[in-house]
Amino acid sequence: MSAQPSLVATDVARTFGRRQVLRAVTFCAHPGEMIGIVGENGAGKTTLLRIIAGLLPASRGRVEVRGPLGYCPQEPQVHPALTVAQNVEWFAAAYRMPRTIPAGALMERLAFEQYRDVLVRDLSGGTRQKLNLVLALMHAPAILLLDEPYQGFDWETYQRFWALAEESRRAGQTIVVISHLFYESGRFDRVLRLRDGVLTTAEDAA
Amino acid sequence: MITQFWATFRLSLVEQKHNRFAIALLLVYLPAWCAIIAALSAGSIEFKLRAFGVIVTTSQLRLSLLTGMLNATTLIMGFVGLNVMRQSAPVDQRLVLCGHSRTALVLGRLVALGLAALVVAGYAAGIVSLFFPVRHFVVVAAGTFVAVAAYVAIGTLAGVVLPGDLEGFFFIIMLSLVDTFMQNPIGSAAANHQVVEFFPSYLPMQMVVAGALTSLVAWWQFWAGLGWAAGVGILGLAAFWYRTRTARTARADF
């Protein structure tokens, strides 16, 4: 693991109206590290990830990142009236990368390349989620932010996802995963626990 | 940015091609609506074409066909604009987060919607021409384009500003009904009131009616109507621009 962090969040706070969702969250993550963020519903996990991703401004504090980000939101954010291949093409244009070659390999890994030419609105929830994940991974980002990325996955795809995540970690990517599944804790190098917007524990799980 | 513009333009058109409901409405509802009007309208009517200050005498059938066509196309394309904004805003924000130029995104979507409006206007003018020979087809198509563009812009704005689909649908339905009904001298005493000049489809309506029934043509109406649509469209695009913003500027990359 490199000594220099790829992601640093310092004193990050966020309020919605009078409700304080995050309070002075500080942590860092290094290349090749997989971090799990756990907590109850409404603890602020998704808000924290959205702030790190840049979708939401922090009310206070600072986020610093080194290298490109990949963000997989909890709900699939894809164009429903386009096919899988067309969604990939549009995001490839956003990433300024050649069309579908890396995404094609990822689609094979997650076993849904046969849906390449199917409209997203006609896909099952699990297959939409696979596409949602591929759109975050396809440009091989230095930092991966995954918000419960396996919702709707069958067991086999769930295992494939973790195999892929392991490979990405070994390749030096920083991975931050939001999870509420206790039995997944062993997969992470560190587990950060959010409670009422406060980062209460940071324990070594590995 | 050019690659991103073309991707947005092309894929926005593909999205619209897959809007089966809107296409079905255009292919089935519009001709059926015109056929019903043709079957039920009778008699003649004399009315003042406000923008030209002339009295026109025509059949109720022709006037009803023109107002009915405008009402149907503005409704359908208003929904298309609304649908594009409602469905795409979160994904478009994600695209921007992934490095997509917001300018390319907005321009690509704008040009695609403009092209769709052009095709729909030509088609709708063609449908009306099946029922009676319009005097100036290009003027009718151009006026319809302006009306459709105005409602695409209104739909776009409603899609960004209003909280839900239902609110957007009701807003467009009510606006289009009031707009076209109040201007129609058949059944609306307010058609000669000055207030109709402020309605979204006033200038296009004058242009379409004049182009279809008279030899009067005033292209300033086209440009003024387009300006009206552009004004609302700019508000919608500004709202879209705001909705697709990211917090990247507040972050530090080291």
C-alpha cells in the first residue's frame, strides 16, 4: 500500500435545512485499499459518498482526491430509452475513451454481454445494476466509490463482483464501498462506521 | 467536446425514436383527431385575424382543423420536452460528473429537440393538408414549428422546475388547452380580446391560420414566435444547467 493517500476527507459536514446529516467526518484512503462504510439507514453513508463523488457540496470541510473517480450510485442512473451499448457509448464519450472495448470485457465478466442491444427499460433490475456498475468501472478509475453496488445481483454475480473488486484493489485502485451487510466486513481492509453523521469507529477488519 | 456533442445529439434522437407513446400519438391520435373534427364540423365562420387586422371568412372545419392540429402537436411535443428532462436529469448529471461537457450536453439535446420539432411540424402540416388545400404549406409548417418549439421549451422548463411528472403533465395540458381554446373564435368569446396576444401560441396560430386560409404572410411572426420560444427555452436550459451542476469546483484535486 502506498504511503500517500489517494482520497482525503477533512472535517466534512453537511446539513439539509436544520438537519445535520454529517458531522466533521475525517478519513483518508490509500491506493490498493478497500474501505467499507457501514451504518444504519439514514446514518449519512450515501450523503458522504455523494460529497466525495462531487455530486453534492459539503456544507463544511474539504475533499481531496488524486486521480479519476468512478462512482456507482445506489439506484441505477442510466438512460432507460437507450440500449446497454448506447449507454456505454455515451459514457465512453464522457470519459473521452474509445468506445466499448474495456466495457465489453467488463460486461463479459459480469455475464450480461448478451443484453448489449436491449433497451435498458426492458432489463431486469439486476441487469440494470450491472450496467450501472460497468459505467463506473469502464475507465479504470484510480478511486472507486460504490454505493451498495450489488443490489439485485444473484449469488453468482455477487461473487463475480467481489472477484472484480479484489482484482481492482490488487491493481492499486482505492475502493470505497457502502454496505450494510455485516458479514461483508471481512472483505475490507478497514471498516468505517457512521452513526448519526459521526464517524464513530474505524477498525481494522483484515 | 465535438465528439461529446455528436454523441449527445445522436443518442438524444435515438431516445426520442424510442419514445413509442409520443410516436403512437403522432401517428394515430393526430390524424384521428383531424378526422373527427372533419366529420363533425359544419358551417362557416367570420373572424378577425388579429395580427393582420383583417376579417376572414372560412369554414368552421378548416379553422377547427388548424387549431386542433396545433393543440395536439403542442401537447405531444410539450410532453416530449417534459419527458426528456424528467428522465435524463440524474443521468445527465452523472455524465457531467464523468467529464462530459455540459455545453455539449445542452447543445446536443437542444439541436436534437429542434430537429424533432421540425419533423413533427412538417408532418402535422402534411396531415392538415390531407383534409383541405392550404394556401402556403411552408408558412403553415413554419408556424407549427414555432408553436411546437415553444411547447418543447415549456415542457423542458416544466420538467426541470416542477416537482413531479404529474404536475408537469397537468401544467402542459391546462396551458395548451387554455392557450388554443381561448384563441379559437369558435366557442370562445375571448378570441378577440387583447389578452390572447400574450399566449404562447398566439403568433404561430396567426401565422398558421393566415398561411392556410389567406395570402397573407408575415415572417416577422415566425421570428418573434421563435424568440418567444427561445426565451422560455433559455430559462429551461438555465434550469437544466443548474440541475446538472456538480460540486467539483468546491473540491480540491491534489
